[in-house]
Amino acid sequence: MLAAVLAFVVAHIVAWLALGGGWRGAGRAPLAVFVPASALMLLDAIFFESYSHLGAQIITLVSWEALYFFLYVCLRIVSRPAEPRQALPRR
């Protein structure tokens, strides 16, 4: 299980760096990782002819990607600089 988590993290770091880094790369990383990861899962199921766990693996990948994106949005909101608000609009 630890190897799967490490592979997930490394894949997102590589995708983040390949997409230019920063917030833009971090936001696009789940999209860049999902398609190759799901294709590798499908190829693994075809090669070993074991389709019984494929649905659970895909659902796990989707939930991890959703968690990653949720944490990305939360960190983006938290790290946003606070802009001072004016009491009255300028004329």
C-alpha cells in the first residue's frame, strides 16, 4: 500500500513539474495523471486476466484524484492574499 501512495505522489510531482510548476501545474496534475494511470490499470487487468478488482482500483483512483483536487482548492483559498476592503466605494 505504501508503494501505491508513493507512486501516486511521485506521479503528481512529475506531472506538476512537466506542466510548468506553480499553482497552474498543480491544478492540471490530476488530469495529466488520471488517464495514464487508468490505462495502466486496464492493461494490468488484461495482461493478468483478472478483472474482478479493476472497478475497485478505478474508484480508488478517482477518489484519490478528487481528494487531491479538493486539497488543492483548499490550499489555494487559504494561501490567497487578503485584499483590504473599503467601507465606501470611491467616486
